[in-house]
Amino acid sequence: MPSMLDMSPAPGPSTYLDPALRPEATGIAYTGAGVTRESSTGSGIQFNELQNPSDALGILAQIASNGDTAYLGNNMHQTFGQGALDYPLVRNGRMSLQRIIDLLQRYKQHYHPFFPIVPAATLDANNLSRTASQEKHLLTSILVIASRDLTEEPHIFEACSEHMRALVSALAAGGPGNVEAVEALLLLAEWTPYTSSSDAGQVGRGEEDREAWMHVGTALRIGYYLGLDRYSFAVRGDDVKDPQWQRKRLVWTACYISDRQISIRLGRAFWSRGPGPLTTLRKEDFPMLQPRAPGDEDFASIFQATLELTLLFSNVHDVLYSNPGNSMRSHLSGGYIKYIDDFRSAIYGWKSVWGTLTCSPNLKATLLMSYDYLRLYTNAFAFHATVKRALSQEQATEAQKVKRDPDVQRVFYNNVGAVGDARFIYEGLDAAKSLLGMCNTFVDPETALRYMPLRFYLYCVYSAVFLYRARSAGVLSTDEERTVTEMVQVTVTRLERSGLGSHHPGKRYSQLLKLLWDKVERKDHKRHNSMATLTNPYRPGSDMNLTTADTPGSNTNTPIAMQTSPAMPETMGDFSWTDLEAIGNFAVNGNSGLALPSSDLEWWSGFLPTDGSSFMMDSFSGLDDWSVLR
């Protein structure tokens, strides 16, 4: 007598909610569509066990919608002719099918290698019908980014941009969104295409920051809602229980990278508050990025290198920059030295592992530019602390005297090598120059820089601004100043060449640096203008002939340069070296009409890549209205 198992027909796909209960697991041949358990956090999200009532509701919704009818419908979608692509921009006649295919290929060739989170199937034009129906957010974001530089066809970008804005507005209003929506928002955060093609002005002042900040924040919120944060941890059997686990882990790790990079750049708190990706994640954990054939790019190794560098960025920010009160105390006490030494060792360790990675020159350049910027970000803290301590001591000794304007030329008048943090200051300068040298030498502006994410433009801008402030503080010798000025001029030219249209980041930020460094060109360059040169006879390029002021009423022991500083207020500027809005205002308007800071400490607080006013709490604890410091 046959058993009940033999007599029972194979059940439909919506009956088995656990892969272990499927007919395949019991030896029954069954070719129907299978369904795994899914959470109500969104369509297509699997989970390991029931945890709340919404999960049960999600199962019921899955059974109702993902049965045999949906399975057959998907098959019909895939076999539907591409000539009748079901996509709004095609239906309303604003774009042709061929134009969409061209933009898809343009993105795949030029943009995708720098942030390779888009699945290969999505970039395959043969799957365009499925992509248009199931990944509308991701497809539209690709079209927006790929069309932003089509200056001769602005209507293409306008059409794509309008549709993308409508989709993002629907997401923000609680509309449905899946993993592909998170990917789409991350792409928009990295390239900020709206600002790049808007009336943002001819000079870059950080207008893209708001766009990047909002997009990455929305991506993180959707990711948390979908439960993508679970994929930070390796769980055995993920590949069985969730066929999309590879994609979800990659996307959530990319969320972490973008959030850290953008938030640190803006000096804002991180959107993601939970645990980050495991430090044990390796390239093998991202099989979607593995090379498929000999000669293919090893995106998995590049992604692992980027992740490890981002973890270092996050640690440096958390320890040195995240707490203004601790930062001020650390400045004055010198307690940061141990931390910077430890971070430098970790950064060198990263370089020893990934510095020899074999990949295309453009991708190698992005890794090394990120590495140099991390060096600059770390060592700039010591530069600022040195200035802070020097001015603090000076104010303490002159407490009974009338308040002076900032006298920054006295900070390094005894030679940079004489200060306690000389090694950090020298390395910060070296990092800034190395980054600009990488951009000037190894990155082609028309074929590479033009298509890179926004952060690589800003790395160049930050480095040039830091060198400008270092020059104004008297750190550079005459020869060094000349070399740095020429280097920045080359960077400006290459940024300008990378831009297509007047609103491209390359064009706008080249104008910013040009205006800023034009202030140097307008100065009367005399050899006595650099304090480092006058007071350091052992430094190459220094002037050995020190002269003193010999005029009535003057101190005969004071060098002339002590009375004539290259760091006058109009040249110095009261801005943080990463505050793009303040840098832009100073470059265009100088200090005209702006009140000068009330103290040297407030003046120099701008060296930190955060809101400088918050660092003055210890010095102005008696004030009730903090707005006066902003």
C-alpha cells in the first residue's frame, strides 16, 4: 500500500515557507516556484524566525501575492518584447528605448567601476524589461547620473531628473522600496547629479553636501526598515534561506562606507548608529564583485580595501574629532599624541597590505588619494593643536594687555622643526602635496576624474585649502611656497578640464581654488614674507641674512618679519579647511563686511573640520547666547 507521501500531489509553491520543508529536501521532484519566509519589512525580505506580528502578516501577504500567478507573470515580463518597454519615460515619449540602452552602457563603462554596487544583470541591456519593472529606482538613478554631462541634450537629464525626484518623494512619503531603492539613493549620494546640473553658481561652495546628506540618510533609513543591517554579520545558511543575501550584504556595507565618508566630510553625526560591518569581512564575502574571467577587475579586493580604510576614517573621527570638549582639552594637554601615533601605524599597515594591489590605474589612484586624505585628516589635528597651544600661552602672558588682532606669524617663527609636533605637521603637508601630485600625474581629467564620485574632487580641494592655510601661517619656506603654488595651479587646470558645463564639480571647484590662490598671487612676494625661511638657516631654501627692525620705538631684537606677517586677516581667512561655504565666501568676498573673531583661539578654531564655534566652549563658558560665536 503506497504511503501518503507517495499519493499526495506536490503542493503549490506558497505552501512551503521554510526551505527545509520544500519537496526538494524530501526527495520529491518539483519544479514549481518556491517561496521562502519573508518579513513584512518589505517585499522580498527573508528572515530566520517569527519575531513579531508584522512578520506573520508579511507571510500572509507573500502567500497572497507570490503564488503561481506572480511566477507566471514574471516569466511573461521577461519574454515581453523590449520594443514595448514598460517605463514611464518611454511611454510618455520623452526618451527612446535606444537612448536608455546607450545611457546604461555609458554608466557601465565610465561610472560603475568607481562604485560597483549595481548588479551585473541590471547593467545588461538584455534584461532591460525586467529592470524597468522591478528596479525602477535603480534604473532611473543610473540614467540621471549618466545623462548629467550631456550638455548638448539637457532635456534628457531634465526628464530623468524629474522622474527620479518623483520616485524619491514617494519613498520619503512611505512608498514601497526594496534593495534596489537603497542602491539608487547611494548612487545619487555619491555623484550628487542634481546640484551638478542646477543653478548652484559658478563657484563651488559645498552645495552638493545637502544633496548627499539627504540621500544617504534616506538610504540608511530604508535599509534599516528592510532589515539589511542583519547582513553585517555572517550567518551560516544565508545562501539557502535568502537567495539575495550577497546583494544585501554588499549594499549594507556600501551604506556604511557612504555614510561614514559623507558624514565625516560634512562634520555631522553618522546616520547609522548600530554596529558596522564585521572587521572579519573579506573579499570572499562579496562574491558579486569577484572577477568572472581572467583579466576582469578585482572589485572585491578594491571594495575590501575601501572598507578597511573607511573603518580607519571612522575611528580617527570618533577619537579625535567627534567630541569638541575633549578635543579642546586634548589640544592643550597634548594627550592626542598617542592616538595619532597609533593611527599612523594603522594607516601604514593598510598601505603595506593594499599599496601593492594590482588593479587599473584609475582605481589605484582613488585608493591612494583616499589614503593620503586620511593621512591629512589625522595629522591636521596636531597642526591645529600646535597653533592652539601657542596662542593660548601667548594670551595667558598678555592677559593684562589690550586685545590684539590675531598674531599668527609668531606660531612658527622659531622654525617648524622646533615645535613638539613637527613630525605630524610635516606629514600633514606631505599628505596634502602627495594627494595633489596623484591627481596631477596619474588621473586623466577627461577620461577618469570627470566620472569619479564627488568626494575625490573635494579631497583635492581640501588639500589645496590646507596648504593655503599652512602657507599663511608661515610654515612653508620660499622654495616650498613656490612649488606648492605651481602644484595647485596644475590642479586647478585639471579640475577645470574635467568639467563638462559650467555647473560640473570640476568647473565650480576649480574656480573656488583659483579665486583663493589668486590672493597669494596678488601679494608682494618678498623673501622675508615667510617666517620659516627667515628663522631657519638650516632649512633648504632659507634666507641666511636675518635683519632686525632698527627704527625709533621698535624692539631692536625683533626681526622685521615679526612686524610684517604673510598671514594678515585678508589673506588668512576665518574658515575651516573643510568648510566649503566659508571657503567660498572668503575666496569671493574676503573678510569684507565680516566681523573679525574676538580672540586668537576663535580665529584658529577654523582649522578643525567641524563647526569651529563649538570648540570655544571652554574659553567662553560664561556666555548664554551661543549664536554670537557662529
